Amino acid sequence: MAVARAPSQARAVAVFNPTAPAPGFLQPLLAGIGGDNRSFVQVLAAPARLIGFAEVAWPDRDFVSLNEEPVLQIGGEPLWGFLFPDEPPLVALWSTFRERMRTRVDDPKLADKPLQLFDIVDTLDFDEFKPAVYVRAYRAYAEMGPTAANRWRDRSILEPALARMLPALGLPPHRTTVIDGPAGETSSTTPRLRARLADGELLVFLEGAIGEAEQRGFQDAYDQLVARYPDLFPDGVRVMATHPPRRAGPPQIKAEGTTVVLVGRIREGQVSYDEWTSQGFEVVDESRFHPALRIRRVPKLTILLGAQPDWPQLVEAGMRMGEHAAVIVSLSTSAAPLLRDLEFQAQTNLPTVTFFAPYATSTVRGRDPVTPIRPLLEIVQREMDGGPFFDVHRLFKAQHNMLVREPLWSNQTSIEPACRLAARALKAGAVFGGVARLYSQGAVSRADHQDFVAALSHLFQIDESEPVHIEARRAALLLLVERIAQNEPSHYADSQRQGIMRLFELRGWRIGQDHGRAFDLEDDQRRFGVVIVDHARDVPAEDPEAAAPGLTRAPLLVIHVQARREQLLIGNRGQFFHAAIEDIALIEPGTLWVWKVLSRQLFEPAARPSQGALRLCASLIVEAVRQGRIQRSLSDIDWNHIQDLLTSSDCERFIRFVDRRTPRRTATLVIQIADKSGSDNQQIAVDLTIEDDGPVVQGTDFTELPFD
Amino acid sequence: MADTQFRDFIHGATPLTGQLGLTHVTDCARLSGLVASRKLEPRLCDVFGEPLVYLFYGRPAYRRAWSGGATTNLDYARICLILRDDVAAHAHRILPFDSGGFGRYSGAFHDSLTLADFEILPTDHPLKIIGAFYDSLEDYWMMEPVQPRTFPVTQHIVRSYYQLITGGLSEQFDDRCSAIEVQLADTLLLDGQVLAVIGPNQIFDDPKVKAMVADWGAEPRGYRVPRMFNPAEVAGRIFSEVERFLEDQTWL
């Protein structure tokens, strides 16, 4: 029926009986005005609202002409009609019609027509008659079979009642079998609501987020129905809202789990398919997944996994996911946010998670590309355990996220690992104040977990719902946190600056005067300046005329956001003290934190011997000698001479590392010196250890070995 | 002489498992006749020139006139019978679309193709057609054939049909172009063959209708008549009700 070119008003001239010959509701027929000889029916947006006229052919029969021919206007009240047996049609505008029909509900002519009465009372929304009329209609169906009656009740009464309360729960409109979508569509893309009441349980199927509030809302709505219609709805029914079951089709590969789809270069890795399947994860190659997606049942969650350089393929794969729950996971070896990532992630509507781990490629055969995201899979699995469905937006509250993992050691307070975790997140692009969820792995008590949550809440909006703990051999924290979404360096830098200041406060420092990227830091003993630098070119210049004040007396602490180790090591021989953002975890007020920071910079697990490390070790040996921190040596060593050699500008001519196993926080170096007669060379092996209160050296005569 | 290419193609196809039942759509004006006879009697068909009963597999296609244009006939409230799947065993002729529309499709087909070129063996079940072009019953219901597919040059009739149901022809058609039509030449006695009767709530107030439904062991599924008054609702009402029945049966 075409609505196009329809008039704005028309004259009602007759009513048509669509259920002829039986009595019932009548459909008004209208004629055009002013020479328009077309016929129309009304188009209604609601029983009381006329929004248009649709052209129809005049029926051959079963119509009755009207004595009065009212003109109807779009936006006004529509005309309604009803035919009682042996009477002329009752025809009137909506409000009048409704009131006249209200007086006829008890009419003897309807006494043996419980289903006709249901149509009247339900259509005209006569609340006062509903309890009795609904029950009579239900019983009429029950006479034809209990299954028929229950199914009719569910779709005619229960589902509309539940659909009407969706707005109060903040849920989008759904269409039921008897109520259209918002645009009056019956087969549109508007999601469907279905309800099935059986065996003491009411299952409500609908799309969208279903949290505890929604579950409670549906339970309340059902309880109200029970109170109103006790003969229709049994009491004590447990209501469970869930996502609709998939319809029939080829059996799915995996019904209820998570599917990891390998995208881009990581497809070259070697996947332990059976092992993942046994753990509840299906792993498939992208080339096989998408063709199968349209014929198989969709997993609860699809993880599109790829390496950071393959963002374009990840975005494209995401576009093909349609409405299915999916998340893009990008494995990145860069601890910093890359401009390219930000540009590509802006092209997807799916949630994204960046996870910092090496990825397997064709050049690294034998590695399972899924293994690096095992922590994320464990999180997903645990989050899925909580309910019959999985809402991807409940886990990923922000669209762009990162997952940062921090191992825990038994001798740490909660502040230190929390600071380090937060620092690493900030460095990688976490949004200061962004939404986050903390997970703990291994031997972490509930109380400890709460301590970590409390600490991290200084920087992020941590979800405080029931903690999810993951069984693991090693204790660790996992922070899923919102990641910057746009390439706006100034905004990001400010967010990062605030985060760094908050980190210092979390560590126990007081922030003094704030100068933007520079600010003052103080505790009860001292006060010094801090400057945050993004690049080496931003490092404040040193005074070429001034001598280095010593490692513990530097007037300025330089925090490098994207620190290179060599830069820190070289810098720490100068006038300022240089630290990485992660080092803030070690910078504890009232302690000799300089030594802990230097120890990390020199002896971190991945540290390699370098020119900068060699020169800094030389400085530390000098510092130890100056402080008299020399352990008893087996040889007669001239420490003053060593001090002279190592303070020279070309000290690397006299010192080198020895590659041998050493205790933690210790390096062994060999220093070449001339003997007192000046005729022969002597080599001294020095063990340099950085203890919490400063460097300590121990020397051994090592002359028998060649220097080079 | 009809080409057997399409028939052979379907004959060799694997039927999908499952069932959707067959539908017969009529209206309230014919209800009293149905109650009296409890059977579907062939009526003369001007397309085939013989008396036939028209059923459709799963989808409740309604053989309304293909007049189109701005003027539409006013509908009596519709009634749909959902029949058992094995009624298809009585088929006299099976076509992969509403044959009433062939005059329209043929304009987009090659001139040489006739209606007979698309007939399949009446002993082949409609599920074979679905199996040949769809991945699932759901896809048939939603009119989403497998895409893309290619056919050899020698399979031009099959390719033409595939283009018809995938919208690949020069003209687009409504859902009837993919509704599988099952024609019966003989009277169909409805006792024991009807799974559900969909119609206005009020028809089930009638003791004779109630008795008929009870005798058949069919499920009465009523809807509210005023819903039918909105033009947007007319085409979709029966479709929604049948779909819901198939969902409740867990067939979809």
C-alpha cells in the first residue's frame, strides 16, 4: 500500500468488516476530498494517533456506508468502529469510541466470546477489565490444549508487559510477536524479545547488555504480573534474562566458548589446536572463519588476534563481524602508543585490547601465537563463568584498552608493584582517570587484591565489583585499562603529567610548586625539582662550568617518559639524576632511593654491558671508594690510584666488564693499572655491588689474565 | 519439451535436515467453508489450466494478485494453516517460487526459459531445493542463499534461478520469488494434517472452529484483528506468527 502522495485529510465514508461475516472491529474507509476520487485507509502510529492515509481498492463487499462522514486530519484522532450482532456499526473518533465501548464490555452479546473480549479490552487498554477478561481468554485457549494456552499467554500478555518496562531499565526497544518495533516494523532489524514460562522458570530472551539491574527489573515486572493476574502467572518463578538462543543451522564447532581468530602474520605460527580446545578455546585461521561465520553458530566471543603491524587486517576482519560479539587484540612489542595504532583503531567500532608481548611470526617457527594472550583468555573465561551469556561491553567498558601484567614478588609492599604497574600503563598510553579492572593471578590474597585496588584507584577508575582471581603458578597483577583513543599529543601529555604527579603522591611525596612539565617534590628531609621529558632533546642543559654534585645530591630529577637505558646511564654521570617513569615505584621518600634506581638501571634482567653502563660503574666504584665502602680485599690494592684512573674523562681505557656469573645487583669489572714502579701492568678485578644504602666494592689481583 | 537441467540439479542435491511444515493461507471470508468441509479442495488455476491446491514450504506466501501499483486490495483478516511436512509427499508439482509471479520473473530471465524448466520431480522433497541453495533452514526463512556461488555455463537455468533469489537479475521481486510452491492436484483431507491454525483471536470463540481445531490436534494461535488495520502490519502479521510457531517448535 503506497503512502506516497497521500492527502493530509480525507473523509470517512464507510467501514469494512475484515472478519466478515462475524462481528468485530471494523476498518474505516475514506475518500479523497476536493475531486480526489481515491480510497484510503488510516495509518496509525498508536491507537489514538493518525499519521497518514494509505490508498486501497474499494472492497467488493462487507462494507457499510456511514450516515455521518467526518473529515479526518493527519495528527488528529483516528476513527474506530465495531460491529455488534444485529446492530448498526458503532463508529466514532478514538476517545468517544473508547468510552462507548467501555460500557459494552459486559454486554450479553459478548458473553460467550471471551477471545473477542480480549481483543476489545487489550486493544482499548481497559485496565479495570483486564484481570477477569485475560483469565477467561486463557481458559478458552486452555480448552483447546494447555500448551496452546501457555504459548498464547506468553506472547500475548507476558511479552508485551516485559517489553513495556524496557525503557525504565534503559534498554532499547524490542519487538515482540504482537508488538511491532518503534517504526511499526514486524520484520525489521529491531531486536526481538521472547519469553518462555515453564517449569518454575521464566526465560526472557533479548539483545543488549543484561546486568544485575536488568535481571532484578525483569523479576520485579514478573512479580507485578503475578500480583495482578494470580490465575495466569504462577508465584515463585525464577526469572532469568539472557540472550536469545541461536536458531537452527549446521552444528557449530564450539557452542558456548571463545573463538580466537588468527589474523595477519601470526597465522604462520604453530598452534596447539588440541590443547586450546581442551581448555575451552577454539582457534581458527581467518581464512576459514569468515566463510563459516554465516552458517555456524556464533561463539559467545570472537577474539580477532593479530600483530601490531597488521592493524589494517584486524580492522577489516572486525568489519566482517557484523553484530557478533568480538574484540580486536593487538600484540605489540612497543611499550609506547604508536601513532599508527591510534589511526587504525579509530576505524573500528569493536573494542580493542593492546597486549604487550612478542608475537610469533613466520621467522619464529615453533611458537604458538595464542600463548602470549593466555592471561587475557583466562580473564575472558573467568568473566564468562559468571552467567549464561557474555556481554563484551561489560568486560570492555572503554572501546580501546590495554592489558598490562606485573609480576609480584614476596618482599614487596603493595605500593611498589602498584606504582610500577600504573607507571607502565601510563607509559603505554593508559588514560589517567580511565576505566579499569584489576585481576590477580597466583598467590594473591583477597585482602592484598583490595590493597592493590585501593592504590591504583589513585590513578584509574577501578571497577570495584567482585574480584576475579586466576589460578596461576606465578603471582601477578593484570590491569585492563582504557587506552588513549586519539592522536592528540598535548592532551595525552597533560594526562600523563597528571598521572606521574599522582604516582609520586601515591609513593608518599608532596607536590610543591607546579610548573607544568616541571614541578617540585618534597618530603620531610629535602626538596628538589622534577621535570618530565618525552625526548632526549627536551632534557635540560647542564652547566658546563659546574662539577657534578654527586649522585645523591642532584638538584633535578629528570623523569623520562620513553626512557632509553643508555640515556639514563650516561645522564646519571652528570649533574642531574635521570630515571624512567617505572622507577618512580622505587623513589620512596625518606630513603636512599637513588641506589635502588641505579641498581635497577644497571642490573635489570635484560641489561647488557654497554659504554654507558661501564662509565656509570666507574663512577660508582669511585663513589664507593670515596665513602670507604670497600670490603676486605685479598690483595694489596691502591684504591686511590683506581679512583684517579676512573675519574679521568677517558676512564673506559682502563676498565672493562668481565662476563661471569655474579650475585644479583653485582657486576664484575677489571681495571688495568700500572704498578708503583711504573714498569709493569697490573689488573684488578672489582666486584661492584649496589646495596640499598650505596655501592660497595671488593678487589682481587687479576694480573694473570690478558686485559683484552 | 522442458529442459531437465534444474530438475536434475535438485534431484542430485542433499536435502537439509529439519522441517518447517507447509503453509496454506486463506482468509476469514472462507472460514465457514473450511469448517464445513475440513479439507482443501483444488480450484481451477489459470496459470496451469487445472484444479490445484497451493501450499508453500515454510514461508507463508499468499497468492494475492501481482497487480502492484498504488492501489491495493483491502485484506480480510488472514488465516494460515500450518501442515505437516509429509504433506509434500502428495505433491503434484513443485516449483522453487510462486508460479503466479513467473510472468514477471520471465522478463528478467532468458527468453527461452519457461515455467516447466523450473519444475522439480514431485517425489523430491522441498528440503532438497533448500539444501541446494541455502546453508540452513534459517537462511531459507530469511531469504539468504549461499553467496557467492558460480555455476558452469551449461547450468544456465540453475544460474538464472540463483540470480533470481539473490537479487542478481535486472528486476527485483518480493519474497514470493523464493517461496517454494507445492501444488496438490487432489483434495487434501485436513484431519491429522494440521499442526497449527493462525487467525484472529475471535475465530476461536466459535464452538465449531474450536471443535475442528481440537479434532485436528492443532494448536490455535490467535492474533488481535486491529493490528491488521495498519498497512505496514498486513504483510508481516502472518509471517511473524508463523515464524513464532516455528521458533516455539524449535524448528527455527
